Amino acid sequence: MVRWPVLSAQPAQILAVLRSAREIEIGGPHQDRAAGGQPRKPSLAQLGLGFATIYLIWGSTYLGIRYAVETIPPLIMMGIRHFVAGVVVFGWARARGVPAPSRQQWRGAAIAAAMLFLGGHGVLAWGEQKVPSGLAALLCATLPLWTVLVARLDGSEPRLGWRAWTGTLLGFAGVALLMGVDIFGRRLDWVAALGVLSSAPLWAMGTSYIRRADLPSSKLLSAAMQMTYGGLWLLLVGLLVGEGGRIQIHQVTARSVLSLAYLIVFGSIVAFTVYTWLVSASSPFMLSTYAYVNPVIAVFLGWALAGEALSLRVLAATLIIVAGVILVTTRGERSVKIRDRVSVSEWRAEADGV
């Protein structure tokens, strides 16, 4: 494996990959190199296409989830998504020569997956049955704020500076502004909204656990294992709560099926591949921009494609939350001393949310 040095800066700056260790493995044994033996620098067009891909795909996953859960039960839908994507990525990693994981590493992946996928994505999908996709995206955009708070509690970040505290308070002020009686043109379901909001701290706690867990050094394999176990957890719990009996095949719409396929192929596999390439091709600061670009795209798509109402209140809350996330994700490098395991949370926290 080739190792690319990346200094770990901030827990919320991009996801765990930029907070892992000082060296990050990207790709297989072959790297495209220029004549002098140095890695070939990507062109501006390639970088632009890469960022456009993760912005648009991850910004659209909230709407994809909303459409998918219209006729497919949420836990089963998310379970199928992550299990299929996990198996595909796992097979790809092993075909490239990545060593097989140990039993202990499988156990660590199972625990992490329970928090990240069953707790994070499962609750998100359940909430999106009653919460507009734009609101879900804005609530999940608080993930960097929760990550900072959890890092403070677990000792990964011993001190929070003024930018972190200001950004966190500002972000939650934006959330409070969203929690009105009528939002996005419909009456707010408080239980569902709080469920969606809770997915962010659950994902942050899962990321905290991963820093101490025994997981493969290969980011690709680690992500695949967690997705696979996450899919199994979601399917198991979905069947236990009776979602299997709610599936009416003749009532499942083409829109839900196509949305699920989109989430598997593009939301998980394609976006993950592009993001992994960007880790080696771009800077930590540029990668961190997804955290505040994606929610804006999600709100716009919800309005443009799903008829979700936009109001001055929603726009104001969007600006406040994004400003808070920017403050948290761009604070100084010295405020963080984290070296954690790389997991699926490296590339997906903000995607469909978390």
C-alpha cells in the first residue's frame, strides 16, 4: 500500500479519515506517477468533478431516503442498502489483495456498526417518514458539533477554543429556530424530528468508539465490514419490530426501488470511491467543505423536486447552522490531538446523513 501523509487536524473537519493517524493509505499498490517518479497531480477539472460528485450525491441522499421509505419500511430499506454496498466493497477490497480481517476485528466492526448504522441511519430513515428531507439534512448537519462535544467528553480533545464553542452554540441556535410549529410548509412532527436529530450524536459516539476499536488498517476493508454488519443489524431489528409483515410487494413503487438502487450504487459505492481518491488528491480544508455544502444542496433539492416549502425562517436557520459548522470545522490545528481508527464514518457522516 502507498501511504500519503496527512496531518490530523480537527474531529469535525472532514470525517475520521483526516483524524486518523499521520499516514493514510490510499489505493492499491499502483499509483499514477509522472516522469520523475512522483505521484501525478490531478487537474483542476478532475478535482472539480470529484467535488461536484460528492456534493451532489451526498446532498441528494436525504431526498433518496425520503422516496425510498414511501413504500419500503425504513429499517429494512437501510439494511438492504448497507448490506449490499458492504458486500460489494468488501469483495472489491479482498480482490485487490487486502488481508482478511481477524475475528476480533469483525467484533469491533459489529459494535461500531450498531451505533453508526442501526442507531444513526436507522433512526434517520425512520424519521424521514414524517420529516421533510431538507429539515432532516439540516438536523444531521449538526454532526460536526456533536463530534466536537463527544471528543471533549472522551478526552480526545482536552480543550475547546472559542471558535468551537461559538460554532457549536450557533449551530444549535439554528436547530432551535427550525423547531417551530410549522416548518417546510407542514406541521412539525416533534418525535420524528428529535429522532432525526439524535442520529447525529449516535454517529458521533460510534466514531468515538472506533478510535479505540481493533479494526483493519485498510480503510476500504474497515468501511466494508461496518456497512455489512450495519446492514445485518438493520435487517434483524427491522424484522423483529414487524417490518417484514408490512412489506406489500405489489404496493412498492418504482420510485422507491430506484431510490434504493441510487442509494446503494451512488450514495454508498460511487461517492465513497470518489471521496477516498479526494483524500489523497485534495487538502483537508477543501474536503471539509462537504459538511456545509451538502445541507444547502439537500434543502434546494427538497424544494425543487419534492415541493418542500422554503421560508425566510428556513433560510435563516440554514445560514446559522452552516456558519456554526464552518466555525467548528475550520478552527486551528492545535486545538485537536486525535489519532483514531479509520472507519466508514470517514466518508459518510454527512452523506445521508450521517
